[in-house]
Amino acid sequence: MRAYETMLVLKADLEEAARDAAIEKYEGVVAKEGGTVLPTTKLGKRRLAYEINKNREGFYALLNFEANTTTPAELERLLKIDENVLRYLTTVKEQ
């Protein structure tokens, strides 16, 4: 198992319940794939450096997890098709 972190930028105009549901959905994907979800950090609403799909602000969340090597690909596949996700980036954490 490797340690990963995924930075999510969600639409800022989502309600808090919808935001939390989206984050829990991706935590559930990691758990379903056999990974371990570590504490998720919600960094809050921030101004974007440039406009993305007519959005000038985004809600940032950092999802930390440990999983096998196929889990990030499945997670990114689902992030790519979610219309509430503006951007995402998954990286391997240094040991």
C-alpha cells in the first residue's frame, strides 16, 4: 500500500451538504477499492488564479489515503466525469 493525496477543487457555489456528500463519495471509492482513508482536510473557499468554466472561486479539499496502485486511476476516472469538480491532482506522498 502506498500513501497518496488528492487535492480537489469543487465548485464554490455548492451547498455545504452537497460538498460534504461529494467528498464522502470519493472517500467511499477509496474504501471500496480496499484502501484506508486518512483524515480529509477542508481548506475552504479560495479565489482561483484563473477562471475555470466561468468559476472564479473554488472550494479546496485535500483527501489523504493509503491504497494499492490501481485505486488512484479509478478515483481520477470518477473525478473526471463529475461536473462539480473543477480540478484535481493526485500525488504519491513521500515515505
